[in-house]
Amino acid sequence: MNVVLIGYRGTGKSTIGKVLAARLGRPLVSTDAEVVKLAGHAIPAIVEQHGWEYFRDLESKVCQELAVRNGVIIDTGGGAILRPQNVEVLKQTGKLFWLTASVETIAKRIGTDTQRPSLTGTKSFVDEIQDVLHDRLPKYQAAADAIIETEGRSLTQVADEILAQL
């Protein structure tokens, strides 16, 4: 079985993924990193040159490829749940853990991230986080097998909760 981490960027998916991979002795795979490998460009360049839909197409392809593997920790991009087929294939071989945090915490954690372009292009940084989270909330809830709060918790505490639920 795979451990699949879902949630908005800045909720701790990559960091917790590394902790889980080390503790379980399993490989960690990032869907974003796999998309970059597939496209041969960083995510901002992919979106600028081809648009978000193209990026999402590559992301879906990566999700399908990862879903056939077993025993992997999968760190998904924040929007992987936007396409129901991604959730369906990832659930076939994995348990989906939705990592959450407040808008303020997310803003602090990702404030210097230059690897993801704006999702709206017109709003302030915090407004964009609030609006996108609001829009994605039902999709995260529907996809999640378990909800894990990362706010104010240590990496060990978060990892322990995930491991207890496996």
C-alpha cells in the first residue's frame, strides 16, 4: 500500500513525506518533481509556456504511473485532487492523508516559494490562498481517507499520527 499525502502547498507534504520515507524505509516520490522531469522544465515555465491545463494533464499521467507502484510515499501537488481520475487511481493502491494548516501558517511556510506560479494571477498572496483553499476544500474532504492537522505540531507528532492510522 502507498501512503499518499494530499493538501495545499505549505501544509507539510514534502517534509512529512521525507520523515515517513525514512521511518518506513520506503521511497518518496513527488508528483511535482516527476512532472518537471517529464516536461524538462520547471513548473513556472511549464505553466507559462503551455498553461495550467497542460500541467494538469502531465500531473494526471504521473498519478497514473505512480498508482501502479506499491510501498511508495507519494507527495502530491496541491491541485492533484482537482481531477477525480487522479484521486481514483491513487486510492486503488494507497491511503490518502489530507494535511491541513491555517491560511496564516501556509502563507508563512510558502512566502518565499518561487517554484509555483500564481493560481489566480490577480489576487494578493493571502487572498489567493484563502480563495483556492475554499474552492478545493470539498475536493480534499472527498478524497481524504484521513485528515491530519499539521498546525502547531512537530514533524514527529504528525508522522506518528499517520503511522498509527496505517
